[in-house]
Amino acid sequence: MDALPFVKVEAGGNDFVVLDARAGPLPAPAADLARDLCRRRRSIGADGLVVLEAGPTLVHLEPDGARTFCLNAVRAVAALVAAPALATDAGRLEVRVAHDGAGVRATVALPPPRRLEPRRAAPPGAPAFEGTFADVGNPQFVVAVDAATLEHPDLLRWGRALRWHEAAFPGGTNVCFAARRPDGRVALRTYERGVEDETLSCGTGAVATACALALPGEREVRLVTRGGDEQRVTLARAGGRLTRVWADGPARVVARGALERHGTARAA
């Protein structure tokens, strides 16, 4: 195949390879490309592959080839494509972009979680955890912990055990460990399915955490991701029910290049 143009983008440390399929088909199935291009050290490396289609429509695939909704991918593409809305697997989402010196801050309007319910999980080889399961277009299990537990050396092992705990989470889940800081912000660490490791930022994880842990009357929840960036989640309620969510976070274009036949990259 001829060299295939790509763009590398990131949102809060969550990085993506973007391929533009609006002008023609991709040279291989998107799932195969995701498994190839997202590999660290052997290829470009990324937390996910984004395929842009007409609309504009955004299709996101995890490094294992699974197709999922990814909020940070929406933010990252907003840094690349000027559009007031993007079609996604979670529906057509309104996007507002504010430019700054390092890139953009993209705010995405989302419906409230489809599910938000208490759940207990006791996976083999790990402690039992009580938390909140949230479906925000991507499944998330949110566990409130203290600051010391957030830095526990076994935290990611526990996250992996929860992610694969089929009895509690058929089909798997992302796992968010969150600790309220003295300044009121929430520190967040996420074990992400598909990536199968900790990710520096998870947009849907931040939304799920904000919805699960918001204090009574708290309208805006500020979260600090593992990458050090702040995400802000604004919650709208009516009659005591959550009706709308706005999620704000940083994004920027990192690089542009071309994919060679074997799937590695060269500078454009």
C-alpha cells in the first residue's frame, strides 16, 4: 500500500492515532490496524485508534481491536477537526472548544449515565471492594479510597482483578480508584480494559467518578488524572435527578506523519 497519513493526538495523556477515512477506505480492517499501530515500541504506540468517517463520525478502537466509546478521543479529535458536534457510538455529542497556548480545552455534552448503581465485587486474589458501577457509554467501576490506598503497590493488580471479574462485571469493566484531596479535587487512577494497564487519563472514568462521588449540592467536580491534568465535570439536576453532564479537559495535536507498509511511522 502507499504511505497512509496519520495524526497523533492526546487528551490529558490519553493518546490516539487518527486515520482519516472520509476520502476513501482504509487499507486494512480497523481492528487489525488498531492492534498493529497502537503497539508501544514496535509501532507508533497509542491508547487507541480513531477512524474519522463522514459526518464527521468518530470510531474508536482499543489497542486490542475492540470498538468502544472514548470521551478523550472525542476531545482529542476536537483539537483536530472544527465541528460543533461529532457522531460517536454514544450518539451525536455537542463539542465546544476553547484555544489556549498548549492546544485546546474541549467541553463535551453528555447524557446522564445509563446506569449508576452500588455494586460489590470480590475477585479472586484481591480484597472485596464496594463501589459504584456506572455506564457512561463505557462501563466504569468507581471505588472511593483514601490517599494512601491510591498509591498502594498492589493497586493496579487489584484493578486488573476487578476488570476481569466476570461474576460482577459480565463483559468486563474499566476500574477507577478515586480519593478526595484536601483541596476538594478528586485524584483519579484508572485501569483501562483494552489497554490492560493504567492509563494517564480516562474521560468516561472521570465522568463516572464525578457522578458517583459528587457531594450533595456539588455542581462541579474537579478531577486530577494520573497524567497531572485537571478535568472538570459539571452536573445538571432537575427534581433531584441528574439530567445532563458537561465534561471539560485538555487536548492537543502531537504530530503528523505517514504510515509505511509495515505499520511503523516516518516523519511527514
